[in-house]
Amino acid sequence: MTHDGSVTLKDVAQRAGVSIKTASRVLNDHPSVAPETRALVAAAITELNYTPDEAARSLRLGVERCVGVLVDSIGDVFFAELAAAVERGLAEHGYTCLIVSSNRERVRELDAVQMFIARRCAGMIVAPLAADSLASAELRRTPLVFVDRIGEVPTALSVVVDDVALSRRATEHLIAHGHSRIAVISDTPAMETTRLRQHGYRQAMAEHGLVVDEDLICCDLPQAADVPPALTRLLQLPAPPTAIISTNSRLTLGVVPVLHQFHRTDIAVISYGDFPLAGSLSPAITVIDHSATAIGEAAVAALLPRMQGLTPRGGGIQHVPCRLIPRGSGELSPALTSDQGGS
């Protein structure tokens, strides 16, 4: 230890029973270090509460204390919350963020990642447009964590929720309250999350012996502004839905005004994703708390040890737990809708 009691790399090496050079290689994620040795050094770091000198490490490796963050759109409720959580978490450890929106454009997505690499960002947190959308990028040398969707980069971890299970849970919740004509308002099928959430819905319907009416499935609605025409059509059907699942909070912001316009707030609604004032509406909106904050915090927790060389850059999937929050709209009975029609 130093004269002020600070733990040094030498202390870590001695505790782990390795040389200082080997301990340094572990911190720098050198590929020559055996997994067993890496585990010994990591354990010593934890036991001694050693904090690497990140400023010196950044200079030595030629990287900046900046993390590239790529999301669909910073104007989206979900991704704005996720980016804010990432920024807060990284700031606590002395990192800044470079936040870029892909606007769901493949070229822009790849350009942003290449820009992060060119700027020598210490790591990246990316919401990929597709599992293989970054397959052509040289990402093996930069610590990377995917968020919200699974990415196919062998060295990257994907921090996601179980979209199939959560969508199934939302559907079963409505079925338990007596609904069988359940509409789905969803994003473009090109997005993996859309396909998974629709799959969960179909699973639940099949498991309960209910037939899916394809007329009630509204796909390819990327923005809230796309919802009114689609939902108006549903409400004017001879047998309109008695319940609606909105597969993201952005689309729910398009659903709610239309239901109020048609005086159909008696239709049950579950939103996949919470949003500001959801609990203040009448009725308050029942949600699957697909927490952007929790995903952002988990992504930071996964990325930090990778940037510090304390964790091998292996792939895999980490599921963030979520919950259903009943507030009223998802608990309405279909019996209340029997004599009401659209106007």
C-alpha cells in the first residue's frame, strides 16, 4: 500500500500470487492470460477493494474516457430514459457519453459505431436495429454491450427483457379479466422486439384455446402518429376489440387520445412500457414496466468491468426483470363494452 493507505497494483499481484506484469495484463484484458489466473486477480481486486487508475490506463491504451451510446432516437420516451440512466451511471465512474440517434437507418447506425471507434471511445452501448446489423463492423477490440435487442457480436453482452414472456403475461392478464377479442398495436415487424412480443401474444391466446383474429393485429406502426388511422379502423369493426395491447410506450401515446376521442375509455389497455403521467390518466394505464432505467443501469454495470479489463469480453444474454403494474385500464371487464360502439 501507499503511505496514504491506498491499494496498489503490487498489493493485488501479491494477494493473487502473480507478478505485477500479469496483474497488469488482466486489467488490460490481454488475451494471453489464462481464465484461472484472471479469476485470481479479479478476486484479489474485490477483496482489496482496488480501484484502477483509469486516467492512467486510458492514456496507456490510447482510449478516451468516453462511451459511445447509440439508440433509435433520443426523442423517444423509452430511449431518452435509457440514455439518461446510462449517462448518470457512467458519470459516477468518471466517464462521459457521446449519444447518437440511428433514426432506425442502417447506414447511420454503422457510421455512428465507426465514429465511436475512430474517436477511441473506451466502450459502447448500442441498441442494434437487427441482430446482425453490426456484423461487418470491427468491434472485437472495443468493449460493447447491446441493449433492448440481442446483437450477434461474439464479444458483446446483450442486456434485454424477456419479450415473449412479458407479452404472454400481458395477454394472460387480459384473458383473466374475461377478454378474448384482444387487439395488438405494434411497431414494424422488421424489429426483433415486435416479432417477439407478437409471438408471446399468440402463445397466450393458443394456450387458452382462443383464436387470433388477424383483423385485430395492427403492424408496421413505427410512430404514435401512425396509430389513429389503424385504431379508428378497429373501433369501427362490427365486432371491435374489447382490449388492446400496445407493444411500446411510444405507440400508447397514440392509442390513448383516440380512445378518448371515440369515448371508448371502457376498452381495456395494457401498455408494454411505462411513460410519464400514465398513472394520472382516467383510467390509469396498466403497464408492463419495461424499465429503460433498469436496462440502462444493468448495461453500465456490465460495461464498466469490461472497460477496466476485469471481465472477459464474452457474449451472452442478461435478462432484466420486469413487472406488470395494474392501474385500472388493464382490469376493465369486457362486459362494460357490450352496448357501446364507435362514433
